Amino acid sequence: MFVARSIAADHKDLIHDVSYDFHGRRMATCSSDQSVKVWDKSENGEWHCTASWKTHSGSVWRVTWAHPEFGQVLASCSFDRTAAVWEEIVGESNDKQRGLSHWIKRTTLVDSRTSVTDVKFAPKHMGLMLTTCSADGVVRIYEAPDVMNLSQWSLQHEISCKLSCSCISWNPSSSRAHPPMFAVGSDDSNVTYGGKVQIYEYNENTRKYGKAETLMTVTDAVHDIAFAPNLGRSFHVLAIATKDVRIFKLVPMRKESTSTGPTKFEVQTVAQFDNHNSQVWRVSWNITSTLLASSGDDGCVRLWKANYMDNWKCTGILKGDGSPLTGSSGQPTAMSTVVGSSVQTSQNALNGMSAGRIGKRAPFAPPLRQLTSPKIYQHPAYY
Amino acid sequence: MSDTESLFNLNPSKIPAVSDGKHMGFAWGPGDILVYETLHKASGSSFIHEVRKDEDIYSPILRKLFNESHHIFVGLQTIREDLPSKSRKPQFVSISKNYRSVIRACMEELQQVAVSTKDGEASVCCLFQVSILLAIELIWNLCEVLFIDAAPAGSLLLHLLDWVRLHKADVDEKAREVLQSDSPAEHRDYWDVPSGTQTLTEFDVKWRHWHEEVDRCLQDNSFASNKHLEIICKLLLGDEDILLDHKELLGTWYHFLVTRLLFCHPTVKPAELHYYAQSCMTMFLDSRSVPEPLDSILLAAFEFDIHQVIKDCSIALNNWWFVAHLTDLLDHCKLLQSHNLHFGSNLREFLLLEYASGLFTHHSLWQLAVDYFDHCPEFGRVYLELQIERVPLDTERKALKVLRICEQRQMSEQVRSICKIMAMRALRNNRLGSALSWSIRAKDAAFATLISERFLQDYCTRGTFSDLDLIDNLGPAMLLSDRLTFLGKYREFHKLYEEKRFTEAAKLLLSLMTAKIAPRSFWMTLLTDALPLLEQKEVIFSADQTYELMYCLGELTSSLNSEATGTDRPMQVRISTYSLNPAQITVCKIKAF
């Protein structure tokens, strides 16, 4: 694998989340500098920052895109105990020429009493639904009944998970055989009890979400969780980032016709990897669920793949080279600080807010030296 | 790095400017992964890196390989399964040769570029690609000889000779050496087998007899006077030591193998090959050198271990193109036993899915991938559904292309979704006509209603319609939603009015209210539209129609009730006055308010 391109993100503090939109042509970044930036990819592959604005009064933990069927919509969540929904407004023509766009806040969700740790949109077949989870252990599901009016959201479900929540993931399956389902991970660090992952399922009869399964074998804090794309299978696959990388298979057991409770599952551990040898912070599947990526405390990103016999193996590692980026004149990319800062300033002028933490401004990175892309490592086709 | 990782020789790819002690965050994208330095649960500055697998799909020359092999692949899938294997085999051999000729054409082009370019790095890159393709062609050719053509003893050696010679010709730019050109040419004369004039046994007897002759000549020093001739004699007897003395001319152990077989065991049977192959490889490579991946692959082929060949190729090469196409061909030849996977697919499908998924990230090659998915019965459809949704809809033309593919395969959910995305995009940019036509295509009644409302609002504020062409030609699509029907009919009313077909216009206008096609909110506008018709010199509205108009007005005002304004009364009065004319004296009830 090789580094095709490096982008100076120009956040004034740590980036906590990066999210690609559905088509992979836009991305959003969020940071401890309380702002969100939106980037557009041009035809030649260069990324341009088209919007940058302050979104919260605390670190922004996650940012996520709604499905493009609902337009250009983002949601963010923060340490400031709120989650927010943003919509892009098609701007004036001169703005378009300058490659800028505006995002306005449609709603703020203030129900949580603690830091909101994750925000995710439910699968599109469920309508426009947003889910948050908080350090106070509550999962909230909101719905916008009128997709043309994003300022109206109603709190449909409030689910108390008893443990501090760090992450949620919806099962993307839209099959009729699978009622809506999501998994919640808890970063509660008391290892004396298990069940740091809970699975909730929607019940048509009670019109509520009920707990379908608790993964008792997960006893350590869970930092991230991800359902794999379904591929028409009858069972579900769930990846978990905890003290190691775990992949579970949830096989629905046949329901008796009289049963009205949640589906019972047979839980199988498909794989467990401790290669990171440390806490694993993120897990995420690619589109076809053929590759899982994980990142850990060891500063590496690892890629995992199953061969055609369904045996999982690590097929790639990304590791920081430990170098600070050396500055030199080099070719200024679209991400050069000159352009970056002017975008920042104009946006700030429009929004009337100042970005960055008070008293702490990280120095701007020097212009990026154009990287040649040496082929570092042959990525074998794992069969 | 853990033990298993060092075992598999996984060297981490280095990401710049990510210091020790920091974490790496990431996000999956189409064909790439975004990586950034961060520290989960703590607080630094920030770079985002786009990391990609080495991708041949971006090479313009290789693109031809993908395009042309796609063509061959599709042809292969349509070969009739019911024909007897006797007639199918030549077809498969011909297809195999087609694939190989495509590889060779690509090689040649790359070679030309490597030679002609001034860019050193590009030249090196091309030559590297050439060497990979050389290896691929070599392996494929051998597989064709051993597995697809399945040459029996006798012609087997002929094929192997061709194979080695072709490869030597590729690699060797020097003039043909004595060892290469002379021996096969000489011995060509012995090969009557292709012409079928003698059986293998007859030939074998003759050959042995000749072999003994040569040996006897050598023993009694017939050629002692001419050292050169003596050497040739020894070679003809397949003397290992002499052959190995000329190692550098042979070049490779498999050349050595074929030469030795030629001189010692020309009637070698396929099943015997691996004995000779193993021993030749051992003899040729000195004890210090380790067999390269290519050597193991060829050896596996000589051992007729097809699965091992495929497995080793997958590991040695970093793209799926070769293994996917070769495995597919071997599967058609019924040479692969299908292993049942946990989710029911097999090796051929697994490889094709991997290959095609890789194509999908390319802005134009993704269209080739569609055909590959079509021929993967187990998971092809669902893979296609998942990936085609993600194709960026940059232009309307591209969106239509994607739609056509989905419609052809009855992927109705994808069709609906893509149309909805386009409709939404158009609506956000205030292109109502485009939004409407996409909604109709999506069969999205709710959205069509919404857009029709916007059209009507537009009309109310500006007094004209936009996108007349679209609305005039709605046809049966009009029935998608009530509001859309009303929009269409209302426009029709305007057209009739413009054409001065007042009676028909009047009738239509009235029916819009009485048949409840028009939303109540629009009735005031409609009644106002009725006024100019009432103002005409001739009577347009009949007495009954006028009564109905008044009734509608009454209904409207009573429903508005508290919102009713004083303007209603003058309107009420006007209607009843206009209906009185010399020809028709009608007494209308005037409702007092």
C-alpha cells in the first residue's frame, strides 16, 4: 500500500473523526477545536475544504453523513452534551465560484445530560432517523417525520443501557426477515462483569426496542462497534474494538410462531486478534464486508480479510513512520495553509465566531512537500 | 509486530508525519482508506493521508488488458454446456490462447513504452510490469498445455518444447545458440507423431534404437577427433553433466527439464512429469539458492496440483486479474472441484468477486465489473447492488447509465434510490423540472406531490409555469400523485384558454373542483381564473355550470369560515350578474353574508 495523497487538515487540535459521504466524493472532519470541516474531491483527485465552522462548545467526537436521498445532511455530537443536525444550503453563485458552501444548523438535540459519544443515522429504509448514545448510558432515537423539514425531530425512543455508552452501530440489513437492530458498546472499565455489548431489536407488537442479546464474553471497555454489510445472509456479523479485535457471528434461531419477544441468537466468536497488543479504538468494514480495518494504541491500522474458506488473517499494516513533516518550498497543494486560513477567516466572519480554543493555537503546519509514492509493500491477494 | 505477522512477512506500510505514541484514525472510502493521526481520548496537529493498494487499474495500457479479457470472459460464459467435451476442448484451448495473446499484446506495448520513454521511473515501472506479465504468460501457457489441452505422452513434449522456446525467445535477445536452435530443428524430423503415421510405441522403439546407436558411437570414440561433435553427441544422449555445463545458455531449470526430457524421455507421460521436474530443479539450482515463487508455481503445475498453482499465484501476485480469469477457465473445463464455503460460494466465484470489486472503484472500468457479477450466481447480484449504489452520479448521463444497468436487472430498490438522490439534488438546486422527472422515474408519489406544490407556488407568485415541456408531456405519469394530476390538468386548462377553446377550458376548470382534483387551497385561484371566462361576451358557462361555480365558492367560503374576507361577496355578486343574459334569464340565488 502506498500513500496516494496527504492533506493538511488544518484543524487546530486533534481530529477525532473523519467520515466519507456515501459516494466517496466528500468528507467531513471533526475536532477538539470544536469545528467541523467539509471537503470536496475534485475531478483530479484533490481535496478542497469547502466549509469550516464551529459546531459545538466542546470537543466534537463524531460526525456522520445522512444518506444522499435526504440531501446533504450531517450530524455531529460533542462533549458539550449535544448533538446537532446540519444541512447544506446551495449558496450564491459567487460563493460557488470560490468553491464555498454554507451549512446551517437545523436542530440541536439537548436531551443528554452527559457527553454524547456517538451519533449515527439509521439505515435509510427506516426513514430519516438519528441515534445518539451518551456517557450517561442512554441511547436516544430521533425521527424527522418530514424529510423536507429538518428542524422538526421527535424523540421516539429512549433506551437506558445502564452502562456508560461509547458507540452504536445499526445493522444495515433491510431484509424483511430482520427487524431493525442496533448494537451498543460500553466503555465501562469494570471488568468484573461482562456484557459490554448489548444488541437491541425492534418489536413490531410493542413498538419498542427490546434487548435481544448481551455479549457476556466482552468484559473489557468497548471503544467501537460495527455491523458488517449483510450480503443477503441470514446471520449477522459484528466487529468490536476492545482490548483486542473481535468478530462475532449472530445466528438468529428459529422463532416459534407464538413468540412475541425479541429474536434469540446463537453467538459465535468468528475471530479474535490481539495483534495490536493494546487497546483497539476503531473498527470499520469496507462496503462489501470483505475487509475489516482496526486501529489501536500501538499506533497502527491493521486490515483483516477472510479467505474463501472463511479463515481470517491480517493482510496489511499501516504504521506511522515517526517523522515530523519536514517543511520546504515544494508544490503548494490545494491544502496549503494560505488557502486554508483564508477559508477559515471568511467562514468565521460569516458565522461571527472564532475558532480554536482560547489561548491555545497550534502552529500552522508548513506547506506540504509533494510526496512521491514509493511502493512500500505488496499487498498480497489473500485467497 | 506479532509473531504471526513476522511469519507472514508483513511489513507495515509507513505513513508520514504520524509520530510515535499517536494513534491512527481511519475511514473507508471507495478504493482507498483515509488515515489520520489522532489520539483517542487525549489532545495535536493534523494530517489526513489517502492510502491505497497498488492499483494496476490506473495504468492506461493495462486497461486494454482488462477490456479485452472482459470480452473473452463474456464469450466464455456463453459456451454451451451441453456439447460433448470432445468438441468443447478445442474451444477452451482457443480461448486460452486468446487470453494469452492479449497478455502478449499488452507486454509488447509496455515494452515499447519502456524503451521509448524518457522518464526513468516510468520506464522502470513498465519493465517491472513486463516481467510480471512474462511470468503470468509463462504460467498460463503451461497450464494450458498440462490442464486444458491435457496433451498426452508424445505430443506432451512437443508442447513443452514450444512452451520453453516461446519463453526463451521472449527473454533472450541474443542470437539463437547452437543448443537451442539446432537440437529441436534436427529432431523435428523424428516427429511423425502429429501426422499420425505411427503410434507412440512404434516411435518409442525407433527412438530407443537411435539412442542406442548414438551411445555406441560415443563409446567407441567415433567422434573422438572432433570435440565439438562429441559434445553434441553427449547432449543428444541427455548427458546431465554436459547439459549443466551449459547452464547459462539454458537459463532456467525448466528449460533444462525439457531439454533433458527431449533427449532422454521423449515419450514422457504427464503423470511422470513431476519426478523429472523436481530432480531437474534440484540439479539446476545450486544448494544455496532458494526457489523463487515462480519456480514453486511451475513445480505445482508439473505436479498437476491446480489448487496449489492458484493459491501460490494469489500470494505471489498482487492483483486478482490472473487468478480470477484462469480459475474461471479451468472451472469451465470442469477441472476444479468446488469446495463448499460456509456461505455456499466456491473458489471461482470468490476470485471473480474480488477482481470485479476492484474494478468498481475505477471511473470507467466499473462497467466491465457488471458482467463479472452477472456470472457469479451466488453473490454476484448482492455485490452488484451494494457497489452500484455507490457509483458517484456526477452527471445526468452517468446516472442514466447506472440506471439502465439496474433496470435491466430489475434492481428496483437501487433504481428508486438513485432517482430519489437525483431528484433531491435537483430540488436543492431549484431545478423543479428535473426534480419532477426524476421523482416520476422513482415512482415517488410523495416527492412528486411536493414538487408539484412548488410548481404551483411558483405559478402563484410569478404567474407563469416553468418547464412547460415536461408538464405538457406527462402522459400517464400524471397519475402518480393527485397533486401531480392537478398540475397537469391545470396546465391543460391554461393551454385550452390560450387556444381560445373557452368552452372546453371552462368545463375542465369546473371539473377540477367538482371532481376534487384541485386541492381546496387552490380553489380561490381557480375561481379567479374563472372570472375572465365569465367576462367574455358570449356565454361560456351554462346556467348549471354557473350554479356549480357558485356552489364551489360557497363550499370554499364556508370551510374557510372565519378566514372569509369581504372580497367574497363582490365575487359572489359578480358571478350571478354575468350569468344573466338576454338569451338565458336565470334566477340565481344570491347568498347573503
